[in-house]
Amino acid sequence: MTKKIGYIILAFVLLLAVVLLVFLNKHPKLKSSPIPIKRYEIALMEIDTNRVGEELHRLYKEFPLFLEGADLDDPHNQEQILNFVTDPRSKELLNDILEKYPNLTPLEKTFGESFKRYNLLFEKEKIPTIYTYMSYLDYDNRVIFMDSVLVIAIDMYLGADNKHYNAIALPMYIRMRLDEPFIAVDGMRAVAHYQLEKTPQSLQTLLDHMIFNGKVAYFLEKTLPNTDAAIRFGYTPEQMAWCRKNEKTIWSYLVGSKLLYERDSFKYRTFVSEAPTVQIFPGSPGRIGHFLGYRIVKKYMENTGQTVPELFAETDSQKILRLSNYRP
């Protein structure tokens, strides 16, 4: 009798596996496939410099985003392109890019999985076309998301020790995030900002900024669940551990000093702005208000059972805090 029951259980498990396989095949949006990334930096730097005009027209067919609106037959425009691709510094930068990223296969897979999850959260949104390009070290615009296009300045992810970052005097607490693991995080963060901007967010108080960034961090957790939390927050493992260990202390300070509803950004900016540390807490990383905002948002979602679009549409930070019953 026992052996017979075992066979029945085995048969049921096999049947369940078959049903699951059929279900996934009938629901393609639940399956993920790599998203091909189009590498403009390579295509541009490999043009025939003796036929710049013809080459630009050829590139336009595959990379209209980068050449839209430009007069490709204008000698002045052609000269600018020629100067860029023949500049020894451009060639040196491209060599560094190709050495670190001979291909983008892992990144294509990660984005495929992330945008599959994004499409499940926001069903009407498109899966974007992804491009990389050489920005010539434009840190402020290293990732741009525009509805159906994601553009990545691949030269801003060459590793913390890359010599080019010394030349533009980027501090180490920022340079530590200029590496491969952070590309997908920055990409999906740009997507989160795009969605949040659809509903105007009034960021007046420290709490407003904390909740806004908490929403972003929650979105990253949902779309990049296999990425370590420290990477998603832009921290080292030690910095992430510090935040978890000191969560109650940080919260008690914010409540006790009545900073949560402070509107003077000068008084609270150290908690939410880029910085190597929050001076009031020696040994802390910067942006620790983002971490607390995430913890509040996570409790809010657990208590309310809302969807991510509903979370993004809720602009009352105090309401989110109240319904979260957040008690670190």
C-alpha cells in the first residue's frame, strides 16, 4: 500500500510539471528571453573615416535615436564626427570598453528577466530597445529611459579604478558604483523614476524624499530579486549590514529631532543626498534615508496588499507611514 501511494504521488508530481510547462508556454509574458543590446559605441567608432557621410546614413538606419534631427550631409557635422572617432582619447576609451565588455550577454539576460517582471507589474508598458553608447564620461546622464528606449553610457561602468575617472575627479564613494553589477540597477531605477513621474510627487519634507526613494528601492527589489540588496542600494555589504543593524537608532533620531516633516532641505539633505557618510552617524554610508524609506514602503505593501502601480500613484507620504505601522 505504501509503495502504491508513492507511485501515485510521483505520477501527480510529473503531471503537475507537465501542466506547469504547458501553462508557461501559453503565457509568453511569463517567460523571459535576453534583450539584445545595440552597441552604438562600436558601430560609430568602426565607421570608414574616408566616407563619413555615407557611413552616417548607414548608421542612421540602425541607430536613428543618436542621429535624429541632424543634417548628415552637413560638412560641419561630418567633421565633428570625424574628430570624435579619430581622437586618441576616444580610441583609448573604446579599448577600455571592449576589454571589459567584449560582449553584453550577461547583461542582456539580466535585463530580459527584469523587464519580464516589469511587464507583469505594469502590463501595458512596452519592453524597451536598449542601446549602449560612449558618452565621454557623462556621469549625470549615464542611464536614460524614455518610454520604449533605454540608453546606457557604457563608458561610465568601467570599474572604480579606471584611470579615466581620476581625470574627472569622481569621489570613490561614487566610483564604487561604476561597474557592471550596477548597470541593470541604474537602468531599472530610471524606469522607476519614469513611472513615478507620471503622478506628480510633491517632495517637500524629508519623509517625502524617504518614501519616494523607498518606492524606487521596492521596485528594484521586485524587478531585480536575484540582485543582492547591497548592490540595489549602491552599498558595500558592510554598509548594508550597518543600515540593518542601526535601523532603530536612525529612526529614533529622526523622530526625536523632528526631522521627518522638516521642509528646509539644508537640515535633512545629508540623509537623502549623495555623500560618503551621514556625519551624525560615524561609520554610516550616505543616503540612509533611502533605506528607511524602503523599510516603511515594504511594511506598507505588506499591510495593504496594494499593487506597485497603486503604490506609485499614492502621493501622501504621511498616509503611507501611518498605514505601514512601521516600528523598527
